Amino acid sequence: MDDAAALAGYERFEFDDGRWTRPVYRRGRGPAVIVIHEMPGLHPLVVRFADRVAAAGMTVYLPSLFGQPGRTVTRGYALGVMAKTICVRREFHVWSGQGSSPIVDWLRALARKALADCGGRGVGAVGMCFTGGFALAMMTEPAVVAPVLSQPSLPLNRKTEGTAIDASPEEIACVKRRLEDEDLTVMGLRFHDDPFVPEGRFAALKRAFGARFEAIELDPAEARAGGGMAPHSVLTIHLRDEPGSATRAAEDRVIAFFKQRTGAP
């Protein structure tokens, strides 16, 4: 599937922060939410989630950071993009101790533009899998008021037993100040027993942010079957798209969180 099919109805523009230029797809009206895709790229199920955010009265911004926009996920495609991104792309920090990825600066600049374009109380942001922690590090930008970490999978270094967070100590300290000073919260989602999102990572987030961290941790039995992997992608590949399912309830909670924090009607 190409981007013309998956992203029909979206306006594409190039966003340049002075260092990097990346395509962004935009749709909707109302306060802004930046949906940062997972590995291997801006695939149709990420777009499905964005469509629902737009339908709830918000403007979605879909940056394309790697992969082919609109392409359906296959195992070979995912492995190829992952290898290139981990081994070659300097915009991304993958290993423990490196702090947040440099591309987060570009995302912060996009958040400033989105707030200027759309107004509201601030901007929502959700990262998924490889980009899950990006939404947290983006909170050093005052425009970002509603960060969601969906199955945050970085850093990859297992020597930390999964307790490391994909942000620098300075970024974490800034987030803690903002959460208290502005009465904000951070949301995180994961399936239990997900090897890419160890229990220790959510335990570390709970220690860092206390009651300001809203954790949604799901039974893997609630996941949609298939996808070629164990339950992992809460809002996309493994979302069981049925009324009353736990994953649909999680999706509904994320969208309500965005509406509340951004001031969407």
C-alpha cells in the first residue's frame, strides 16, 4: 500500500527545523496532537489511530521519520528498516546511557509550530515502540502538555535490566518540575510480559514521576492475535478493534487524555 491510499485526506508538507527536513502529514481541526509512528514506519494502523484522534476534534500531525509512509508492515520490511535505523541513522540514540535521540529537537520544533498553527492549551504527543520515549523528552518544550509513551522500547541495552528511560537526567528533572508546577501527567501503555518493554522500565517511570505517571498495563490475552510477534503494539497492530475490549478502552483513554489536556471541545 502506498501513501496515496493510506494517507488519503491528509495534507503533506515538509518541515525544516534548520537541521533536518522531514515530511509531515496533517489532518483535522482543533488543538494539535503529534503521532510519532513505530517501527518500521508510518503504516496504515498508525494512520487509523490518527484518524480517530482527528475525528475526536483535534488536528493530527504525522511526521515520517523512517520507512515508507503508508506501507503495510511485513517482517522483511520491518527488519530492513530496523537494521538501517539502528546501525546508520545518527538522529537516533538506541543504547543505554546515550540520552534522548537528537531527532527529538526536531519534534520539539514541530510542537511549537503545531501550537502556533492550531492554538489550544498545548500539544499532545504519542510515541510508539522505538519512538515511545520521544514524547517524554519532548516535554522540555513548553508547548507539549499531554505526553503518551506507548510501549516505549528504548534503550535496548539489557544490562540495565530494562530500568533505563529514553531521556537524559536533565530532561527527566525538567519533566518532573513541569508535572508538579503545571498539574500535568504522563501516560504509559504496555502489555505485560512484553520483552521489548520490561517491567523494570515502567517501575522506573513510576519511581520518577509517582502519581503523575498513569500506567495502563494490559493482559496479553487481550491483544489482537497475529502481527508475527508477541503482543506489543497497544494502539496499532495488537489493538483488538472491538467494543468493550481492553485495548479499545486504552485507545479511548488516550484520546480522552489528549482532549482534556489540549482543550479540544
